[in-house]
Amino acid sequence: MFFSVSIVYVILFFLAVFLFFLALPRRKNTGGVFLLVHLACLSAWVFCAFFESIVVTQSAKILWSQLEYIGFTAATPTFFLFVLTYTTQNKIKPGIIIELMIIPLLTVLAAFTNQWHHQMWTGFYWGSLKYNVLVYKHGIFFFTHVVYIYLLVFFAFSILVQKIFKTKPPFRTQLIIIAIGALFPMITGALYVFNIDFITGLDISAFGFIMTNLFLAVGFSRFQLLDLVPVARETLIKQFHDGMIVVDSKNRIVEMNPTACKLLHVVDTNPLGKYYQEFIPCEIDLQKLSRETLPAEIRFDKENDIYYDLQVSSLSDNVSNPTGFLLILRDISIRK
């Protein structure tokens, strides 16, 4: 009967692996590497949890639980780093990454040395024989790590909520998907910590990631998660008198200020996520124009003799990877 529990771990493992390969082509985008590492940690966690659920001796279960902690302890910090980098579009300093991993590393060490101090697990006893569950009595090291991961989740949610209210679609939708998806492991983890479970002692913490992964899959397939990114959004000045447009590396609009909307006659439509060519009818080479020191003159409307100066600047992240272009439009029709 306990194989009915193990099959959940199998489903979760393949979902995590599927998402890993779905996100792999996007690894160069900001936040992509941390999401990949998070999915790898999740895969390692549930892989070991599967074997812990099917072995029948106490010593074997404890060994697989110790191995679980390698992926389990790193899953939340890497998710936090993904949220931090994806929402700010900034590179994280190596020192911050090392600091975030200190408590997870100490927790793994405590798990593997538990037989000498008994402060990760203070004892064990058999729970449901039907589901082959070994109940772990937790010590101070376990609860220290629980407090730590929930602090990280709290800060991650604070960042997401703040950005959700400040960000426009389609990025707002992406952030909402990430935030909702992250709720489920929090809930299942809390149920396990407070012994609110349907099967005594069964660790259902990882089960919440099934819903998380499904939400991420929707984000990848329908909302261009890790593909359409908020390039340089924070650098735009809303009240700038010239038209300002930011496009990503695939020529999709990620920001357009009100002046640009007025100049390009964008009315009653949301330009974000659409190709800039839909609004600028003339042929322009952004890569070539970004190398020019002087703005180019474009004829926007032949019938009404509307001319614009167009200045193009190439955008890159903190490691000099190209991420898109900044377009500045100025109406010069009065000169003609």
C-alpha cells in the first residue's frame, strides 16, 4: 500500500526534470541559472524521498533522509535567489550566495552527524505500517532550519508583492504565477511541521511542489516566463518628454512611456509583449542604429509629413550580456 505514496514522488520527480529541461534554453536570462539549480535540488530531494518511502529498515530510511537534506536545504535559498535576480534583473554577488548557503550546509552536516549529538532528530518510531512511515522526532537544528527557510520565503514574497503592484502586464502575471506557485510548499511544509497530517509522520513538504511545478509550466508555456523579461524597466522616467521604448533581444516591447504611446498613436491597446514593428512601420536596424552617435531621422507618416528623430541604445546586464534596446523618439515635424 505504501507504493501509493511513492508514486507521488515519482510524478513530482518527472515534473521537476521536465521543467528543468524546459527552462534550460533560458538559462542565460537573468535568474535562469538559479531556477535551474532550484529544480535540480528539488529533483534530488524527491529522488531520495522516493527511496526513503520504499525502504523498510530504520537505518536505510535514516540514510535516505540524510541524503534528502542535500537537495531539501538548498531548494529554498536557490528559489529565493531566483526571485531576487528575476525581479531586480541584477547579478547577485558571490558573497551573498555563500552567506545564504551557510545555514543549509550546517543543517546537512547536522543531519549526517546526528548519531553523535541527536539535535537534528532526537528519536524515531514507526508510524503507519500501511504507508511504511518512520516518524522523526525533531531537534533544535531542524527547527532552526525551518525558521530560516520561512524567513527566506517571507522575504521572497515581500519582493514579489512589491513588484506585482509596481509592474505592468505581462510581467505582473509572471510574478503572480511565481507567488501563487510558491504558496503550496509553504502550506504543505507547515502542515508537516505542526503535525497536521492525514498520515502520522508522513512528510508531505515536497508534495506542494507538484502545484508549484504546474504553475511554472503554465508560466513557461503561456506567459513567456524567463523569456520575456523586464529589461531596464526601473531606468525609465515616466515623465520624460520624449518617447521612450524598451525592447528585449527578440524585438518585443517591454516598456513604453505615455509620450511614446502618443507619438505612435497607441490607443486602446496594450503594446507590452508585442513586436515594435507593429507600431513603427518603417524599416529600421536597431543593432546598426545603436552604434550611431547621432539620431536617425525616420518618416513616420507620409501623408501628414510626420518625422521623428530616433536614438537607439543597446542595453546589457551586469555581465555585459545584450538584453535589448532603448529607443528614444522626438517629434521633429515642426522643422520640416
